[in-house]
Amino acid sequence: MNKSRLLMLMLGMSSVSLFSADAPSPKNEVEALQKQIEVLQKQLETIAKQVNEQSNQVKEIKSENKQIKEHRPAAASLEPKDNTPVFEKGYIAIPGTTAAVKINGMVKLDMIRDAKAYTGEQTNVSRMPYALQMRNANLPNVPMKWKGHSYLHAKQSRFRVESLVKNKSGNDVKTFVEADFFGAPQWGDGFPNGPSAGQFSNTYTLRLCHAVIGYGGLEAGHTTSTFQITESQLPSVDLNGLTDGYARHALIRYTQKLGNFALTAAAEHGRADYVTYTPTPANAGNGGSATTPHYTYNNQDSSGNLSKQARPDFILRAKYNFENGSTVGLSVLNRDLQLKNNARITGNDNATTVDGRNYSTNAWGMNLAAKIMTFGKSFFTTGITTGQGIGWYILEGQGRSALFDPTAAEGQRYKSITMHMYWAGYSHVWNQQWQTNFGAARIDFRTQRLANARGVTRWYEPGLDKAFNKYLVNIMYSPEENLQFGLEYYVLQRKSTLGYRGLGQRLQFGASYKF
């Protein structure tokens, strides 16, 4: 309330009190009026003083509020802060650091029934035995029979640990290590034409699958080869699937992304994997044996021949991911295969000489693959892989990049093998629970000309591998998230340059849970 309105109110109240009393004498009236005026003036001064004090208090409060607002950020900065960044779901932050870890994996049981030849713990046509003839004077020439195998294992179970460190630069450091239990020797390891002496079905040995450091676009470690287009793989119950699984190597690579387009360059560990054979023909006398391989497929160094890596394998890959989930990719490969032969060479004239020479051949490859979305989450997958000396990059082609023929003329002993692989498949997703997949794949080894070029190789049974065929159909059911049951049927075929065949019919049930 302002001063003028307050004064008018008080004067009005005084007037009421003056004129309502009995009228005094004029002199007395003047004195009384003067006294009342003096009292009113004192009251007015007191009220004005109180108003000023209240006004000053309001100003002080406003000033204090303003100072508090102005100094609030500075005051808040003095409070302790939590520097732990926010991580995506699944990561466990490490208190007091900018790092986090995530643990996941899968528990899986596989139950396998082979109606024909034994197809292995994981499908691998190259390990499936041929139906060879028994060459013994005391036995008739009858084909080997391999059928009726049943096998259960949990080796596809795996364990994975990931780490993530967020840096001020904005480039996070990521690592992950993953292992499964396929480390034990399998029936047929190193024996493509038959089983080895023992079966190791009850031995589960941890095997490193991945160990990778990622920083920005750089990756270094042991993981799936850059030559592969992983998006084009058809879902399967078996570990290897339609396209024979994926080769994993030690490597270093860099990826530059431009929107949906990615260009990758890599250097990878290679090996001069090759096929050679024993110096004695299988049909010499009666010493041939259907369970003894006459050709040896090497994807590791042997005691006699040493593969040499003068340089890494070089790979370039271009890949484009469409907004609807489709992917198309092209990768090219260049290799330098070198072999040092420390064994003796026995020629067609049975003369034996010490070799000790270095052999080399160039190798190249191309992989074109695509995943094409159709309806909903269903998709079509197809691809072609072609080149010379690229067996190291196809699981079932390992040991088949080159042929080392110690009986051939000098300059013709070490040659790369041409290989083509084709595949096509379709995945139909009915709903969130049901999915059906089917497809076919073929690998052609252009070894016929190699075998015919040397008369001696015609006597080495079963001859060089010529073609692998693989057909599959499966159905998968997921009643709950991360829980899956699958039933899969395979037909596998192996053919050699001498006309021998191996046939596998595989029915596989799988139960898995991802955590």
C-alpha cells in the first residue's frame, strides 16, 4: 500500500471520530485537532519507516536469489561426479573406470544319425570316406560299406567375453575372445579316405575361435577371414552349414565406412596347403588298403615338406548394406604359395635323389555373394567363389590349394589347383517362432587335367578329389527368446578323378540356448 492512500484512510477515520463527538469550544477544537494531526504524522512516519524496511528486505531477498542462481553452476562443479559412462544393454560397468565387460555364449547339444558314410561332428565332405575296393588276394573286390552311425556331442557350445573402453577421443577400444570345444581330433582328421585309428567322441578340448582387438576401423587378432561375406550364410543346425563354414585366420585389417558402403583391406596369415601322395602305388602287389590314404592333404607343415610364408595373403573387400537388410559384397585375394621339399624324390625309373629345393606358385581368388531380402524377414542367399590356390579359404577345400607331384618333370612339380564353389539357398521366416531353410552348394576342383597329365597318378586310389556336393533342408523352432530347436537333413557327395564316390545322408537334431 502506497503512502498517499494510507494518509487518506487515516484522515478519513479521524474525521469520523471528530464529528461524531460532542462539539467542543473553538479553541479547544483547534488544539485537539493539532494534537491529532501530530499523532497522525508520527503514525505516518512509523508506517513509512516500516514500508521502507519491508521494501529493503524484498530487495535484499531478490539480490540473494540472483546471486544463488549466478553461483549455482560453480557450486555444483564442486560436488563429486560419477565418471562412469553409459553402456549398452548387457555390459557390466567397472566402477571408477570407463570400461565395461560382457559375458555371453551358447550351450548346445547335437544328435547326429548317418544313414550312409560317416559325416563327422561337423559336416565336412572332404573327410567323408570313399567306397573303395578291397584289394587283397584273399578277399573279393567288394566296396567298403560305411553306414549306420549315431553320434551325440556338445562341442558346439561356446563361451565369449567382450570388453569395451570408452575414450575421450570418441574412438572406443573393443576386444572379444570366443572359444568352443572342437579342439579334439576328429574321426578322419588327416585321413580323407577313412577313419583314423581312434574316435575321440568323449574328449572335449577348448579351441580358440576368435581373439580380436578393435579400435575405430582397425581390427587385429584371430577371427573370420575378410574373404568371406558373412551376411550370405544360410542358417543351419550344423556348425559349418551350406557354405562349408568360414575360415578363421590371424589377421590385421582396416575398414572405411561411407554410409552404407564399406571398403576393407587386410593382411592375413596364409599357408601353402597342398596335396601329395605316397611313393608306392596303391595297387602294387596286394599291399593296397582301403583305409589307408594314398593321397595326403596337408594344411599344416609336414616333416618332409615345409610350407613357406614369404608374405601374408592380401585381401580387398567391398560391401554394401541396404536399408531393408539386403547385402552384396565382393572380395578379391592374392596369395604367394611356397614350398620347400626336404624329402627324397623317387622318379619313374625308381632312381632316388635328394631334392631340398624351393617351389613357388601364384594364387588368386574372388568371392561374390549376396543376401537379398524378400518378404518380411525372409531372404534369398547366393554366391560364387572362384580362383586358383584358394583352398585355405574354404573349409572343405583346405589341403587342396596346390598339387605337389615329386615324380613330375622339373618345373611341373608344384601347381596351383583351380577351384569353383557355387551356392544358393532360401530362408523363410514364418513368424517369430518358426523358420525353414533349404539350399545347395557345389565345389569343383579342376584336378582331372592334373591327374591325366601324369600316368603314374592314375594308379593312386581313389584319385584326386574332383567335386563335393551338399544339399540341406531344415526347420527351426524358437518357443522362447534365445532358445532354439532344429531338425536338419543333409545329402553329401564326394567324387574323385578315378570315378570313386562317397555318399552321406545325415539327420541332425540340435537344441541350443544363447545367454
